Amino acid sequence: MEHHIIDIGPYQLAICLIFVVISGIASIVYSLKLEKDLLIGTVRTFVQLFILGYVLKFVFAMSNMFLVIGVFAFMIFFAAWTIYGRVKDKQIHFFFPVFVSMLLSFFLVAFLVTAVVVNVKPWWEPRYFIPLGGMVIGNSMNAIAIAIERLIGDLKSKRGEIEMKLCLGADSREASKLLLQKAMQAGMIPSINSMMAVGMVFIPGMMTGQILSGSDPLIAIKYQIVVMIMLTGSTALGTLITVLLVRNRCFNKAEQLVLKPD
Amino acid sequence: MGNNSVIRCENISFQYTEGSTLFSDVSLSINPGGFYLVRGPSGSGKSSFLRLMNRLEEPSQGTLYFKGIPFSEMTAPELRRQVLYIQQTPIVTDGSVKDNLLMPFTFKNNRTLPLPDDSHLRGVLDEFSMEMIPLDKQARNLSVGQQQRLCLIRGLLLSPSVILLDEPTSSLDDESSLIVENMAESLCLNAGKTIIMISHRGFRPHTIKPTIIEVKDGRLTVLPQE
């Protein structure tokens, strides 16, 4: 069966805005004060995705390894900056180590998936590497932000317990071990929950996209399985490395907790 | 300044945050086996002074010595095992009384220390008026006073030479406070421990003459024994 992808024309795209209008009306009627954010969000969705579309078209056409890696690094830089912005406590400067660890760990995961699992040749083929890499970054970004926020929050609120252990001869790793575990769990639980619910509760976006663009559902599910496992792996790796780095920055060489209470 | 001092502070200053100096240019010696009471108004820096002595805080200037060795030449866990700091509010972890007592021995730096057996733990608990407390009782179910004693005993198992008590009775009733205060005095008198204690209750040891360290207006003054 031949499948033609149905393009969405400008008028059809405009019809979508009716859903935004409905949401806007609901916001006004119930005084949700979300009209401005809805408008900005809608404009940004259009602008950002059109820019992305043209950038991807350019990158696909150029088919240059360094350009692909450059785009990937830029996406990670932006993700690390977003994480830094989301974590409210700014006593610890962790942007650079988080950026470097995300770059290395996500590159490793994306490389393994494209080069070994999907077996794309060359491994940096932009049509595969950038979307898969983007999913790794997007999913892990949330997990890392949750884990760092949790770790810093707990280190501040449980200062007494940490110092009790330090006073009894523990080093900073031993004193903060439980909090590190809790932060890791907080970051990883959403990805594990997704694995539990996938296919039963929701059909993932990537698989939906593939089916809509004409792929056999049995091919689409295999890609989705790879993606789910890849996301869990990258979330675990990214969360572990960044949480360890941030934890190390919360203590100094004299095994003192340098985070001050609020 | 005594050469045989257990802790010596040399020209130390301390700022909690940039620009807020709590005390400056303090020099004093703590003699082994002494009983010191730290006094001063709230916020004067009494707790910070104690936290400096087991290196939970770092002085902005000056040097601290433990038995003549600069703090910077010891690892923090090694120093803290010798200079035990007991917090104002007792903190016990999930698990039994025994789990709590043995918790310090799970730390890498304490693994060379002999692990106390049940009869030893029982003996120490009995010594500090906790005869009725079984080793397998959940530590969080103890009263606050019992938890404070448990915290003190947990630290004593590491055989520290100095014990810093940061208002250990502030959250206790009179009866529990008295037990903890008597424990502190007995540790000094019978076990030769150096005790440095902040107490708001106007506590005075029964038999030992304490040395008073007054923290006031950014200065620390050692008052003569009363």
C-alpha cells in the first residue's frame, strides 16, 4: 500500500489556532490570567519550530559531521542553561560542569544508538542523529533539573543530619549518600514510569510521527523501544554524573557543607 | 599560652557571611581535662566558636591547633573524631538504638576502630541512666531527652578527647537536662574528657570549677575560675 504524506497547508495550520482561542476564552471566563502566556507560547511555537525546520533542512542538506556535532552541542548548551535557570538556589555554580558532563554522556548515548543499535552509516547522519539526540537532551534535561533541585533542597533542609554524620567521622560522600539516592530516584522515576505506561496509556510522539509519515507500526515500535531504553539510559547517566558533580561542589575540601540555609 | 593545650586558637577571626564579623583576633587555649562553660548573649557567636573547634566552619583568619598540630594538617574526619560536637537538637536516624550507636563505625574513617559488642553497648547505656532502653528499640520512639543521651553515647564510642556541647539541654525538660549535665560533669571528672559547653540554664558543675569563656561584642574572654 502506497502512503502519501498529507502536507498541512497554511490555512489548515491557521485553523489549529481555534484551539488557542478556546483556551483563551476559558482563561478570560475563569480569570486564569493565562491569555498573555498562551499568546506568547503560541507565537514561540510557530517561530521556534519554523526556525528548527529551516535549520534541520540546512543541516540535512550540508551533511557535515562537524555541523551536526555543533548543533548537538548547541542544544546541550541551551539545555544546561535551562537547568541552571530552573534551579532556584544559585549558591553553587554548576553550569559548566553540568554542560560538559551532559555533552559527554549524551554524545555517548546518541552515538551508541545511531552507530551500533540503528546501525546508521555514517553514524552522524543528521536525519537520525539530531532527532534522536534531541530526544535524549529534552527528556534528560527535566530529570537532571528535578534531581539537582531535590539534592540542593535536601542538603539545605537536612543540614543537621548531614553535619551529625560529619561530626561522627563521615566524609561528605557518606554524609550525603541517602540524599544523593533520593535525588537520583526523583530524577529517574518519571522515565521508569513512562516505560511502564508506554503503549498502554499513551502512544509516544515519535512513534505517532513515524506512523503518520507512513512507517509500518512494527518498525515504529522497534524504534520506540530503542528510544525508550535510550532515554532511560541517558537519564540515568546524565542524572548520576551531574548530581555527583553538584554534590561535590556543595562541600569543600575540609568536608564542610558550603550551602548556607535560606 | 599553654604548650600542652588540647586546642589552641591563634588570632582567629570569623565571619558568618561577607562583612558580618562575629569575632576577631581571638587567641586562647583549651587545657586537657578542663571544663569550660561558654556564655554570651544570643547571636554573639557561641555556636560558631564551637563549630570552628571541630571544623564545621573555617576561620576567616588565624589558625587553630589540636594538640599542637594545625587543623589544616589533619583530615576533617580525624579531627572531628577527636573533637566531638554534639548538636543542640538530637538527631537520630531510622533504625534501632543499636543501629544508631553503631552507625559511626560504618564510616570509612572509623573502620579501624574496634566494633563494640552488645554487652559493651548495654554497659554504656546503663551507665548513662538508660537501663530500661532495649538495644532493638526504634531510636525515633525515644523521648527527646533519651535521644540526646543516645547522641552523646554514640559520639563517646569513638573515644573523643574533647566534647563540644552546643546547648544540649535547650530542648529538654528539667529532669533530662539534669541527667545530661551530670553526664558532662562525670565525663570530665571520671573519664578525663575536656568539656566545652554552652548552657543557657545557668548550669554549674557540682564538683568541678569551670572556666568561663565569655563571647561578647566580637571578643572572647577567658574569665578566671570562679
